[in-house]
Amino acid sequence: MYECINGKVGVNLKEPNMTTLTTTASLVLLMAWLALPVALLALAGFANWTKNPLKLAHCWRLAESGFRLLLLATATIGAVLLFDRLVFDTGLPELGIRLGLYPDGLAVWMALMVCFIAWVILRYTRDYLRGDPAYNAFLPWFLTTVVSVLVLVFTDHLLVLAGAWVGVSLSLHQLLTLYAERPQARLAAAQKFIASRLGDAAILAAVLLIWNHYGSFRIPEIYALGEDLGRESQSLTIASVLLAVAAALKCAQLPFHGWLIRVMEAPTPVSALLHAGVVNLGGFLWLRLFPVFEGFTAGHMILLVVGGATAIVAVFTMMTQNSAKHGLVWSTNAQMGFMLFEIALGAYTLALLHLLAHSLYKAHSFLAVGRTVKVSRIAFSEQISKSQAGLALLASGLAAALLWQAPQLVAHKPVLAALLVFAVGAAVLGTPGASQKGARVVVLLLAVTLVPLYGVLNWLLSTALPQTAHTALPVGAEWFAWVILAVLFMLSLVLFARPQGVVAQKLHWHFSQGLYLDKPFEKLTRRWAQTWLNAHGKPADIRLRHGALTGERS
């Protein structure tokens, strides 16, 4: 790895413990890790060029094989990294740096998730789009999008990371407009395009400011330089703000979330890719770059405010939706809000676990939405029985007792403990009222076991991220975090204690519209998007009624 000695940074290859065999094996693995995405990108180019149906079908099979091989290579690299940590130096991390790669735990876990989901979506889409006009165009742009995500995950260079970030949004735009004859799809994609360009500008400016402070674009080198140069400056403060803005735009947080609701015209596999992979990249950006900063920054405060507010609004809006897909979209908003909230509190391992779990869950949810009658949820109109409330309180008490005995699970932060306790109680509260007593007890036990399960997963993932000293939250940030949890609790109490009351019914209507918080940004981007579409010769049928443009339910 990089070492900083007397202000100079160099690569320590740990030669005494390396052998020709381990070096060769590590080099082969890393070359495969590098070559397979390149091969998939070349396959995308060929699939876009060929018009032969047989060759295109062969491209689909090769793409699936490519992702399986990449899964195998990534798992092997993960095993070698574990061997490198526990037994002796294999030289793989150092060789990766020489190739411009950053093979660490975070990259391995992310690559495993991305490749697995991409492989599943491809298998699903091969039959789902067969005979559809979008079939031929899907594969090349899907592969380009996924390869861009992999480059973003693999690279150790900030400029390459920023370029891959831009590449992801540009190629995803092509997937969102597969049905170009649908005016709503074109308009929503144009709105997403505008939001993405704002995020691209933010991340490029942040990268340049980080370079201005450290004098390097290499991420491992920046980590090492932080010990000598320090991690506090005006440039880094502004960079943290810009990265927070980029993350909020990518994760569709308030008030930039409207585009995520309106891109449902795209095929279901595109929605699965967007919600399971692309929208999570704001979280990955911070998990990769948080060691660049010292403790709690202005960017962390933005994530705390935006993520917490989004989580509250999205949780209750999700429960008002009649459409399964709309419910899943608001669920994504809420989960991304909680993930950024966790990052702001310094719970980076919890945020990584949240990111991985949400990706797998959301991919399955979208691909299975066709046979889902309705989204599993607690509706505003459902009365919570005394037995349900009692079991939820019991589960919350047991979870609190476990966390009291093992506070290290939540980095000794009471706010995070309260968040986990609330999640356990909500899981039990979500048990259908008609369930038998035995089923409710089983749900209670499963909910409580989430705490020790989280402990195991936290231990498993903790080594994937750079270890930094735990810093205390500023008083203002900690108070705001408690306010977020208090508002979440009080709204839940009001809505579920008297769901037919006047207050609950009024809140139901306003939450069904997302509290109208997306309107200002939606109006601005809709105006820009319509101007852009008209300038490119699109027909005037984009002038639809307001409800169609804003995605409101009729």
C-alpha cells in the first residue's frame, strides 16, 4: 500500500513475503478483474452494431457468462485479500495499485453485488423483452451502464471515478428512453438528465478541490497524505458540501426526488437496475471518500438534514400508494434517506450493510412486482390492535436490552441504537392484524434476532472499510438526529393510534402527494426538459395535462 515518509508517498510492495507464485496468481486475478469489464464493453459495442438475431442472442449468452466469470474472479480476490490479512502478504493490493485498481473490501463487496444483480437482471430480461422493440437496444446500454458502475467501484483515481460517474448517468439515460414513443418517458428521462448533470458538475468540482488540498488524484495516496497534510481546509469543506449535493441528487433525495417517481415508463428490468444499483452510488461515493475528511463536516450535516427529512416523508408517502411500483419507488427514497442519515452519523459499516441489503431486496421486488398483488405495508387506514402494540413494545424492549449490553454494535451512538430499536418495533407492528398468535410470536423472535444478526454482519463487513477514530457528533447534529427520530415516532403514533381521525385523514391526503416537496424542482426541470425536447425536434405531444407530467394518480 501507499506509505508517507518525510512527506513523500510511495508504494510498499512488501517484497520479503512475496513469492513468484503468489505474485503471478495475484497478477492473473487482477488482469481478469480488469479485462472482463473491458470485454463486456466490447461486447456492448458489437451488440449495438450487429443486426443478426443469432449473433445478438449469442451476445446475451456471452454477457451472462462474463458476469459469472467476474463474480468468480471477484470472490477469489476477496479470498486472497482475506488470506493477505490473516496469513502472509500476497502482494495483490500493491499490484492492484500499479494497475490503477483499488482491490479492497469495499470494492469486492460492491462488485459482488453489482455482478450478481446484473446477471440476474440479464437472465430475467432475455425472456421479458423477447419480441419487444426494445430488445435489441437494451443489451448494449445495459452492459455500458454496468461496466461504468464497475469502473467507478474498481478505480483508485478520482478523475476516473468522476468520469465513470458521468458515464453511468449518460448510459442509463439511453435505457430510460427505450420507449421513445412515450412522451412521459422522454420527459421524465430529460428531467433525470438535468438532475444528473447538476450532480456531475458537483462531483467534478469536489474532485478538483480534493486535488487542490492533497495534490493527488490517487485515492490510496490521499489516504496516506492525510496523516501529514491534515484533513481540514476550506477546500475540503466545500468539497464535502459538493459531494453531499452529488449524493443527494444521485439518491433522489428531497427536493430532487421527483424524477425517480416519473421514470416508471421504462421497462421493469431498467427500474430494477436503477433502484438496485445506480441509485445507491451516492452512498458508495461517501463510503469510498469519507477518510478524505476529518470527522463531521458540513457535507455530513447536509446528509443528516436531507437524508433524515427524506426518510420521514418517504416512509409515510409509501404507505399511501395504490400502485405497487410507486410504493417501491417511495421505499427506495426512504431507504436511501436512512442510508445517508447513517453515513452522516459516522455509521459507515451500517450504511454499507444497508446499501447491499437494499440492492438485493429491491432487485427482487421489481423483478417480482408483476405477480405482487400489493406492496406489503401498513396502511394509514389499518387500526393497530392492542396485542400488536404490546408485541411491538416487547420486541423494542428486548432489542434495546441487547444494544445496552453491546453498544459497540452502534459505535456507542445512542441515536443509532434508537433507530435500530424503532426498526425492530416497526417490523413487529407490520404483522397483519388477522395473523394467529403463534405467527405473531415468530415474527417477534425474528425481529429481535435482527440485532445479533446485525452484529454478525457488522463484524463481517467492518474490515471492508478504512478504520478511523470515532468522533463525537456536534451537539447541533446530535439534537437534529434526535428530532428526526422523535418526529418519526410521533407521526407513527398519530397515524396508527387513530387512523380514521381528522388529523390522520388530512395527513393521508398530503402525504399521498409527497407533501408537494418536489414541485419547485419539478416545475423548473420540466420547463428545461420541454425546451430541450422541442429543440431536438420532438413532437408537441409532450404538452400533456399536468397530472400526466407530474405522475399524479388519477
